[in-house]
Amino acid sequence: MSAKRFETGFSAAEVEMKEQYERVVLVAIVTLLWMADTGARSPDTLWTKTYGELNVNRGNSVQQTKDGGYVIAGTTYSLDGGRCDVYLVRVDASGNTLWSRTYGGDGWDYGYCVEQTADNGYIVTGCTYLFDVGRYDVYLLKTDAQGNDEWSKTYGSQGCDHGYSGHQTSDGGYIIAGCKHLSEAGHEHIYLLKTDPEGDTIWTRTLGGDVCAHGYAVEQTTDGGYIVAGSYDVTPDVYLVRTDCEGDAIWARTYGGAHSDCGYSVRQSSDGGYVVVGSTDSFGAGTEDVYLIRTDPDGNTLWTRTYGGAGSDYGYSVEETSDGGYIIAGSYDSSGAVDYDVYLIKTDARGDTLWTRTYGGPGLDDGYAVQQTSDGGYIIAGCTGSFGEGYSVWLIKLGP
């Protein structure tokens, strides 16, 4: 009788078959664990670039262009002249600068959002300070494919008005969301403005009722209406407003708790609902955490998630990814000492974390925009005080 037979009570052939089976099962388990691990592994950094090293610069928005390159919009502050200008940078697929332009007058001009238009030019949304009247107005800038100024328009009234988000609409015109100061009421409302293709106003709307409300993001919905995200300053809470194609409110919802919560980015999801990212001081682990809200088409909450550590963490940009999950960019303060890094979070369709990454060094680094690229990777725009010279626009490209 063999030793195996004695030890197990089975024949040698049966023991051999059992061991072969166990080896197959073990290989299958290891393979599944490897697949799960690689499926949740964060992508590799392909390259990073900085732009505008001679001044104080910030990249607020990025979009992949039709040729596979990228366009970045932000603000450049001249240390010599003491003025801010809109800063537009066009780069190739490897992040090498093709051209860069600044726009503005003698005052302070800010660029918050950029989009490539149907004619291969660009539309930039921001605000401009008018020294002669002492107020801010919404600023809309249209360029050709080389960044040459085709036209620019300002919109406002007696108070201070800001434009934070702007997109080309299906009719070739533009939709802008921001804030409008109503001097007679003494507070701000969400400012929604629709223009024709030449930037001439078709209609404007103020949203928010009788309290302060701020609009930070807008997107045209599949039925031709609009979804606007921001804050509603009763608590304040995250504020989501759904309008028809004329900008009239269909419904409005607030989300949050007993403390300060705000929404900075909104997207319509593939099922017709909405995903909003921002920050919350009401929930989560830290002083403020990244706040992700998923709703149905009527704005009813399906689920919420928070992300972050002991410090103050913010989510500024969200996009649904090709696998049905979400990618979020923001700022992460690991120490609680306002020592920010770029913060990137990838989730599944339920908002559960697949992986997170931070990018930065000893200086202040922030991530303000993210987009999934055509190769399945990601492009992140923000600013860095850790790399380059001074405070620079920072572009980070990740692989699939």
C-alpha cells in the first residue's frame, strides 16, 4: 500500500486525480484574483506637462480635440502688470504646445470653461472685471482653430455677474450658467443665458427663488432642455435645476445635510438620470469630502457617496466612463494642513471606489477638470506649485 493511500484512504490514482483537480482550482482562483486586481488597478501616467511658468497660472478646463490633441482654458496672472487674462493653450497628443493665447483688457479676465466648436474653433466662458463701472460681467469668447479672436461678448447688469460653464448647443448657439447679483434683492441667483451662434442674447433666466443660489455647471439634455448644478444657500445644499429649452424650471432639488454642501459639475447619464459631484461638510470622514450624487431623470436620489480623508477634499469634475462608471477629479488634502494634491477617483456604476490616485509634490496642486480620452485613458487639467517654475497650468495624461 502506498504512503498516499495510507495517509488519505484513497488509491494512488484517486489521489493523483484529486491533486490535479486541486491544481486546476488553485490556478483558476489565482487567475480570478489577478483579473480582479488588474481590473481595479489605476492606470499608468503617460506624461505630465506644465504651461505658463513665468506667471501665476491655473488650468480650469480641458477637452480632447478632434485631432487627438487637447485644449486647455484658464487664467494667467502677470506678476509684472498685476492683471489677469484668459489663457488658452492648444497642445498635441503628447502635450507639446502648438500655440497659446491670452485674451482680455486692462482689468481682470478669467476663463473657466472651454469647448471645441463645430467649426473647429473654440468657445471660452468666464468673466471680466470692468473698471469703469466697478463690476464683473459674464465673458464669452469665440476663436478660430488657431486661437485668433473672432468675437467676444459681455453680459451683465448693474450687479456683479459671473459665467462658470458654457457649451455649444444643438442649434449652434451657446448656453452659459453662472451667478447674477440682484442688487435690489441684495443676493445672487443662478444666471442662465442662451445665445445664438454669434453670441447675441436670445433669452436669460434667473433661478433660485428668494434666496442666494449659485450656478457652476450646465449641460444640454437629450430633449433639448438644460440641467444646472450649483449651491442653494439656505443651508447651503447642492442645488440641481432642470429646465426646458426656454430655460424655465421644470423641477429643482436640493441635496445635503446640516452643514455646507455644493455641486460643481453635472452630467446627464446614459439612462437619462444625472450625476453631480461637489463637496460636503455634512457627510464623510473629513472636514469636507468629495460628494457624488446619482439621481433618476426626475432628480430623485438613487444613491450618494463620499470620498476623502481627514482633511478637506473637493470634487470639481465628473464624467461617466465607457464602462458605465464615473471618473472624478478634484483636490485632496491628506494632512489637513491645506497641502493639496490633485485627486482622481474611479468608481463603478454604483459609485463604489475602484481606485484612487493623487498627484503632487511639496507645493499646492489642484485638479479642476477630467475627461476620458479616445484611447480609454484620462486627461486631467489643473495647476501645480510643485513642478515647473512658479505656479503653472498642469496637464496629466493617464493610459487606459
